[in-house]
Amino acid sequence: MSPLIATLLACTLVPQAESPAVDTGPLFTPDPAWSAPGRLQVATFNADWLWDHEGGEYEPRTQVDFEMVGRLLWQHDLDLVALQEVDGEGALALLDLPPEYAWVVGESGWSQNPAILYDQTTLQVTDAREVPLPGTSWPSKDPLLARVTWLEGDLSFTLVVVHLNPYEDDEEAEYRAMQVRELHRLLTEDLAAEGSPWGDHVVVAGDWNDTFQGIHPQIDSLAPFEEDPGWTFATLDTTDYTQISYRSKIDHILLSAPLVERYVDAGTQGACKVIAHDHLAPWSSYEGGWGGEQVVSDHRPVWIYLE
């Protein structure tokens, strides 16, 4: 049996209700600057400990935080978001999103689960499952795979949400490199062996916890995909950093060769967008968040267009 066969996860859609805690302006009205008919926005975002309950190592986010995170996503009209660090479905329900949004949440990451958030009027998400990587420790934060079908275009692909091992010492960097080597094998061998017509159409998005320069001086954990001409990192097309505290680019969107042809403005500066919420009102400065301050995330969302 292929190691890609894992637990099937159910998608849950929760109706949303308007909340007055934050002055969000007209609710559920995306900025027209981000709307693009005939194009699909695919994003990744580490939501930074999106808890919805008391207890554990970290206190839960406040209602204000949830509303600001939700507004960040829908106001930028993101169609498909690979999320990381999500406690569960309850946390996503608190984002106060429009009713067309639905989600799938993994189970292996404890309070840091991977998740897929999507507009179900535009997309169909099926066959979701987590895929263990070797040598993982609890919580493992296993990659979350799903088939995504764009209802407005002739496009289906596999989305893989990743949150790889952090830190830069020798042991942790080699552990992360091992994860990437196995992920590369899974996507180039096992997924192709399944024989699906969309097995070579793959988007890998998430927090890779490594840069193109490498946070370890000798261990380049991204090398298996960087050296394979069948894959392209869209995040090469932006100079903006994605992790705020260290001003580093560690959140990436990776495309298999057939999807590079669908990547709008591929290879040109600015084709990959980073939402610098830490410099955008109202997200850059608001009161009432976790710890009494603005806490959208210490990561920035990254997104691209597919057509």
C-alpha cells in the first residue's frame, strides 16, 4: 500500500456571524484590487498559535485577534490558503469568515495543525489526508494533502500543506533536510505511482523554516527541490521577507512544472506577493489582542495567481 494512503479528514463548514468587536468596515467585501476574474489566488500563512480555548503552553487568542486574522484573509480575497499552527476547527470558526469559506484541518500537530481554508463557491477540496514523514516526533505536524478542483477552470491539482522542523543547529537542520528529502520522494515517486491524472500537478505551500541561502551554513534542506528542474519555488520572485522577527523568507510556495505554466507572470519580479500586514492598517496597530497588543502573526501571508 502506498504511504500516501492515510486518514481521510472531513471538511467542516461553519456559518459565520457578524461581530461588532472590531470596526471592520463593510463586512465580507474584498478589496477590488485583489479580485481577478479568471485567476485563482493560492496562499500560505502561518497563523501563529491560533488557539480557541484555555489551557496548555500558550493562552488563547482574543476575539479581536480572530477578527483581524479573518479580515486579513477575506479582504485580500484569497481563494485557497494553506494554514499552519491551527488548533482545530473551532479556531477557524472564530475567524468570522463569510459563509462561502470552508476548511479541512489536520490532526497530527496538536495545537499547530496544518489546515486548508478555501472558497467553496470557487473550489472543491476532496481526498484530504495526512502523510507521515520519517523521524517525526510528537507533535509531528505531518503534511496535509488534498485534491483541489477549480470549478471555474479546467484545473485540478494536489495541494500539500507543510510545516517543517525549525532551528539551525546541526541536528535540527539535518532533521529538516531529511523531511524534505522524503517529501520530494513522496511527490515524485509515490504520488506519480498512484496514476491519477493530476498527480503531476502539485502545489506545496507552508512554513519550510529555511531560506534559499540556508539558515544552516552547510545544510541546504531545500536542495532536493531546488536541484530538480521539475519544480519551481514561486517565492524566488519576491525579495520581501515572510517571517517578521528574523526578517527571513521561510514561507514558500512550490510548483510542479505543469503548474508553472499556469503561474501568472512566472519568473518576473512581483509575481509572488507578500502581504506585509505589520505595515498595513488596521493590522499593523490595534489594541485588545493577545497580551493587549496587535498579534496577527509573526509571519506574513504569501500568495500567487494561477490562471
